[in-house]
Amino acid sequence: MTPKRNLAGFAAAITLTAWVILPAPRLFALETINLAIPTKSFQQVIYPVAQDKGYMREEGIDLKIVFIEPTPSIQAAMAGSVHFTAAGSSALVGVSKAGAPLKVVLAVNDRVHQWLLSRPEITTPKALKGKKIATTGVAAIATFMLKQILAKHGLDPNRDVHYIDTGTGNQLPALLAGVVDAAVLSVEQRYVGLDNGMKELFYYGNEVKNSWGTLATTDRFIKEQPKLAAGFIKGALKALRRIRQDREGTIAAVTKFSGVERKLAGRIYDDLIGTFTRNGAVDEETQKNDLDIIRQVIGNKEAAPPARGYNFSFALEADRQLTQGNWRP
């Protein structure tokens, strides 16, 4: 063999070896996915977990998480600035009100993470008659759910109580200050209220059959980028499976993501981990209930059919693949 051929063969071998040992990100470009989330709440932790554990990279995705309020995030999704938004309820409002080309494609929870706490002397829902309740907005979805719950407990929800819009995040201070008699609270607010002697009247998740922590995207993205949509949902489901099985790791992730103390993160995990879906989807009854609440919010006579607002095919297929492949975190 001539020296020239030896050199050529050596160069080819070096090139092949370099190709084999180079890390995957340098061999194959990752697709950037922009995800909008409104808050650093517990149910949103699956996305930083999916990012930190490499589940999104395994699906060829470079995940970018941005914080945007629900309505602007829907607008950003429609404009193509973000690919997914965790404001699934707002997406359903758009679908029901204006036929927006959006779909909820993932449900993180099958129960609503809202509570009604009251002053300690109010011990039953019926005792709320004539009282003032601080809400997240008189036309908010949580307020319409509250009306359904109060009706179940024998009250006329439109006459027997007074709904007060205290502004974002002000429900608990209003309750503790005695400005209102009861308040609709998030999980973190609930603990502060309980620790200050307030009475828990009910947990929404035990009273209504609705979803929580829903994720939406556009019909256009589903049609034009189905493989990317499927990869994102699969990465999210891997994280969903992990947090169900890894208490300590999830508590650490919540502490890092939300900035809450470890003790509180553990308290939240133990109380709410049972509300996380196993396959990223909710049943048709829950879908119908979600859409019926939204019908009431926007004043429509009829609710939109579930097929117009939901597409869980990616979640169900990802769950099937992970189960069939015996995937474990």
C-alpha cells in the first residue's frame, strides 16, 4: 500500500472516530420549543423536570420556558411566538367564544387545585349565607365552579353570598384582615391560612369533576409539526411519571423552581401528588364539565363539543409507547 493510501485511510478513520464520539447535540441540531407558563405553581414543575433530566433532549427538543400571563400567552401561541401554553383554560375560552384554532393536548391534573377557606367561626358552607367571599375575579372560572359547589350545599349562589374581586393574590390578606368572610385560595395560600387559624370549608377537587394544569397548542402546530408535538408530549409524560415515583427529587425540584421552603414543598407534594394524571389525559365527562363551566363564564347557551377543544391523541400514544417499552425514570 502506498503512503498516500495509508494517509487517506488514516484520515478516514480519524473522521469516522470523531463522528462516533462527538456528543449528540453537536451531531443533530435540537428543535427549539418555547413553552409559556403563567406561574411557578406545583403542577408546572413537570416542565423544568423534563428539561433538567434530559427528557426533552431525548426527544430532540431544546425546551425554553418563559413566563407569560394566560391571555397574552394565547395570543403568543396564535402568532407562533410560543409553541405551547400552560393556559389551557384560557385556550378553551377562546375555542368556545370565538372558535379559536386551539387544542388542549395535555392535562397534568384531574382535580382542581383551589380551596375555600373561611373565618374560624364559619364552620359549614351553609353558614356562608349573607357573607362576603374573596375570589380571583367575579367572572373567573374558579368563581363559576364555586357557584356550582355552593348550590350543591343548598345555597342560592347568585343571591345568598357576595363575591368580591380583591385583585390577584389579595384574597388571603383580605381574609386574614377580616375584610371578607371567606376566600378562594391556591395551595400555598391555603397553608398560610390554615396556619393562621382559618377554617377549610372544602377542596374544589372533591366537589367538582374538572381538570387543572392543562396545556394547549394551535391546530396549525399539530398539523405542521406532529412529530415535534409528539416528542414534546412524550418528554412531559416522562417527567410526569418521574414526579409520581420520586418524592425527594420532586421536592428538590419544586424548591428550586418555585422558591418555596423544602418543608412546604414536601407538604404540597404529599397533599397533591394523587391529583396528577397517569397518562396526561382526562376522561370525556371531565372535558364536558370543563367546557360547561366555560359556557357559563362566556354566557353561551350550549357548550362546545369536546372534540373542538381537546386532542389527547399525542398523550395517549406517548403513554402507550412508554408502557410498551417498559420505560422507567
